[in-house]
Amino acid sequence: MKREATRSIGEAIAAYVQESHLEEGLLQARIFTVWDRMTVGSVALGPCTSYHSFKNGVLTCRIRSSVVRAHLQLQAEAIRLRLNAKLKGAYVNQLKLT
């Protein structure tokens, strides 16, 4: 048995994720986690989002409270920029609050 080039565990996991086409799902999970952490911290009301969706750069969030939704809509662009900063990339192009 001939030994092939060795890889680090990080490289092996990255290769597995790419071969299994898991990038999109992992990105969505990261986006939703960052969103939940940001909104719980800023609103201090606990979880206020009842639904998330991320498709084609648009993050859609259904907000339970109309008051919280109005507050977040006023800051939508700043929130989008903070989301992308925390994600270290320009993934979210539009934030849609319903």
C-alpha cells in the first residue's frame, strides 16, 4: 500500500462538504444563527422570528410582533451590513421582514 499525500482534518472536512454539496445548507444555518443572536440581543424580548428563509441573497424573516418588525425595518440596511460583517462576506443582499 502506497501512502498518498496527507491532508489535515480541516482540508478533509472541506473536501467532504464540497463533494456532498452541503455549502448552501451550512451557509443558511450560519445566517440564521447570526440573525437570531443579533435580534435577541437587540430586542431583548427573546426569539421574535417565527420563520426564516434564505434564497438568492434575500433573507426573509417573519417577525411575530408588528412593533418589533417596524423597529427592525427602520434599521434594515444597518442590520444587513452587520450580518454580512459577522458572516465575513457579502451573502445577504436584501433583508425582507414580513
